[in-house]
Amino acid sequence: MYQRTVLIVEDEFLIRMMLADTLADEGYDVVEAGNVLEAVAVLGQRKIDAVVTDVDRPGGLSGLDLARMISSTHVNVPVIIASGRHRLSTDELPRDTVFIPKPYGMDVIAAKVGEITG
């Protein structure tokens, strides 16, 4: 049976760890990246079924920039993008990208990952 792989792009270690633990408990193979450049490297090396990221990222590239890159180079890889500071409308999001406002529960992320990778 194929195990879906989720890439978590999060610079805050505790949030990344909680997301990784939650999704691993749901049966996903989890790959972690601390910034957009690490995420791009992972995307170039592995098959990824979904990405979870935040809008605000260190290093000059945002989660929205990452979602745009994924939309143009990795067709059919859905992205969940979250933020507590920004509210993004569907019109602002690239194809196959879903916005979730913060704060969110881990169960919300797990359910949405299940929905988009279903």
C-alpha cells in the first residue's frame, strides 16, 4: 500500500514537531523543511503528495511564493497555507492551494490533508 508523503515547511520547531507527529499518527510519511529553499530541495528529490506551510517564512520567500512555485512546477501537489496575520481569499491563491486561518487545531490540519490527498 502506498504511503502518502506530506512536506511540512515550518521554521518554528515546536509547531513543526506537532504537525509532524499528528500527520505521522494519521499514517503519513512526513518530511520537514525549515524554510522555502529547503522545501524546494525536498521537492526536487522526492515525490510529495501535499505541502503544509505558513505565509510568513524566513529568508525572503513566503509560503505564498512557495505555493506559486509548486503550482507551476509540481502540478497536482496540493498546498495548505496558513496564517494568523493574513487572510487570503481564493482569488489570491494558486491552483490546488487551500488557506486555513490560525490558530488551528491539529485535527483541522489532519482532516484537510486527508481531504486533499484523498
